[in-house]
Amino acid sequence: MDTLKRLISLCFLLSGLPSPCVAVCTGETYTYNSSLTICYWLVLSEQTAQLSQDICVSEGGNLAYIPDQGALDTVNGLKTNAGHQFSPEFYIGYRVYGTVVYVWDTNIEPTFTPWKSGQPSTVSAECVVTFNLDGTWWDEACDTAYKAMCSDYSPKPGPSTTPQPTTITTTTTTSTTLHPTTTTTMTTTTTTPQSTSTTMSTTTPPNCVPCACYTNTTNNQTVEEFREEVRKKLLVDTSTLSSSIRKKTSASDPRPSAAAVGYVGIILLTMVFGGIILMDAGNIVRCGKVLVNLTKKIVP
């Protein structure tokens, strides 16, 4: 179901049409600061960090924003419920520049950074992943193929506010009866200093209204049943494949060499079986005579 939803979203993006709304949270939800409900879900295909971000955006979110330990516990539970608690790394929505970490492609520095001991390790690894049962963070090269984790919320800086220059025009007109009218124009330009504001916003797909999330209460048994249902729907009858049909079809070979090989084979087989029969010809004749004599005795 998630794969079908992802393909539909990508088709809408490529066609230039607005992406359809996602009505419910398909993963796990977490309430941050008692007011913001964040939905998390997994991307189980493996690709680079930028392609992972593109997939999350196509599904109405971004690479996962994890604001505190409660959110980290939620995503760890999400991996465990999906059977990937020991899977390799999952990309999340952070970048490392030197020794400083930022929310993906912004200048926002998070206050919660649960790095593994010794991390971040190198200046060349600029992307961040969550790893293993405890979900601690590691820095990795952005072009490595990993799974990904998305959320429908990520803090983004608001637009810069730069007021336009204010122009004040004063016109003074002096008239006399002896000379032509003289007009003097004085222009004063006042520019308001630039100011930049940063706001926190929730990412919402174009032309969509915010959709309510629900808390996932499915148990492991229900998940297994769902997986089995999907597996049965995806099974292909191999007997109808062209490759299976061709295995049972003999194709003619018009080449003279192929015919010659066939004739040689027939001759060799005839000689082998004919030789065996000739070597036993005496026994065959004697058996024939015995059968004839027995027949005469039985039939008067």
C-alpha cells in the first residue's frame, strides 16, 4: 500500500499536478510539547540522502525531525514494529557541517542531538542517520544508499522581510508674469533597514488542507496478516510467463549443419541398438523355437 501511494505521489509530481492529501498517518504519531502531533513513517527502499528527501516530500513530509527523546523512542518503536530494529542506518532530516549539525538545508541548530559516542566522526560525512535499537545518530556520506525515515513536520525558516525603499517627492512651483513657469522637484529616498525573521512552520502538500493523524494501534499479528495479504496479491503465476512457455516449445533450425548432426545421431543410435540385437540374434531364434514348440504342445 505504501509503495502504491509513493508511486502515485511521484506521478503527480512529474505531471505537475498537486499531490493528493494523505488522510491518515500510516506510521506512528508523537505529540511534541503537548500541542504538535508529528507523524513518522518509513521508506524501506535504499537510496541516497537527497533521493530519500525527495521521496519524503512526494509523500507530504520531509526527512524525519526528532525534537526530543520521546520522539526518538517513537521512531525506535516504529522500526521495531516493522521488523527493522536491527536494520542498517535510516536517513533523518539533519546535515553536519564541520562539527555543527543543522536541520536539513536550514540554518536551524537543534537542541536534541543524541550522537553515538565518538560521533560526528569526519568532516566528509555530511548526512545523519539513526542506527540500531537505541536510535543513536551517526554521520554518513550522503551518496550512500540507505533506508529513510520521514515526518510530516520539519522546522523551516520563514522568508526574509525586506521593506521596499520609500520615496517622498516634493514639488515646488514658482510662477511670475514675466517669465515662464519654473518647476523644481526634490526627491528624497529613505530605505528602511533590512530585517530577517525566522518562524517555525509545518510542511503541507500544495493545495491540501492539514490532515488529522491517528495513533497506530495495530498489533504484530495484524501487521503479519497484512503483509501476507500483500504478498498474495503480488504473486505471479509463473506458468503464464513467456519464459515458461518457451521452455516447452521446440523451435525449428533450418541450418544444414543442424540437420547433419541429427542424421549422424540417428545413424549412431541405429548402429548401437542394431549391434545389440545382432549379438543376441541366436538367443532370440532359440527362444522363438521354444515358444513354437510350447505352443504346439498346448494347442492340439
